[in-house]
Amino acid sequence: MSEWLSWPEIVERYPNQYVLVEFTKLDEDLKYKRGRVIATAPSRSEIYRKLLEADAKKIAIEYTGEPPKDEAYIL
């Protein structure tokens, strides 16, 4: 999982998964253009555990599917 990918490529490779994505910089809309997936997990609690092990400094947590109905999101 060390290849730098675009968001559509990440979604295609890791469907319906939480992903930890390392990125180098953000655009003017505070979104990254490319990232390196450093961990995946089917649940939010599991991806948070993996976050504790990550050594990258710039990390995003994303979900590649439709948001689960039982979770709340702040935009």
C-alpha cells in the first residue's frame, strides 16, 4: 500500500472501507489531489486503532462508500 493514488483510484481499489491516507499537500479547497493509502479497515473504530500506529504527519481518514446510516458526520 505504498503507491500514490488519486481519490477515484482509492475508491476503486478499496470499496466500502475506511482508509488512512497520507498526503503531501492540500489544494485551495483543503483537499488532497493524491495520497498513499497506509491502512484500511471495515470499521471506524478499527481505523482509529490503526491511526495510533501510523507514523505519517499528514493523514486523512476517509470512507470510500456511501456513509453508513448509523453514523453522524460534521462537514
